[in-house]
Amino acid sequence: MAEYTTETVTSTVRRWIIPAAEPWGAAAAAYRKQHGLPEDTRLHGDALRFHVRDDEIVIQFSTEEAS
């Protein structure tokens, strides 16, 4: 029988729901603050996710903690 390990992870999703202007800076600043990153640090490719709705944009990022 194969051996395995399990883990439980609690995920928190933070979302900014904004009228369809370009509010990229607020979400990026919050992500940097959450992860203790300086303002001049580049963010990885999918650190922020964007979802387009009819008349607003949702910007989100997730954080995880071991339970």
C-alpha cells in the first residue's frame, strides 16, 4: 500500500470590487503589505487575478495558512 501525507490549508480570498476604471494600484499595494514586500518588488504572474463583470472589475488575491 502506498504511503501518503495529508494536510489541511485554510485559504483567505481578498477581493476589491470596483467600477470599471483602472484601480490596479490599491490591490497591488494590499498584496505587497500582506506579504511584506517592498513597493519596488515585482509581483509574480498570477499574484493578482482579475475578473470582469458587466460594469465592474474584481481584483483578488489569496493567502494560505496551514491549519
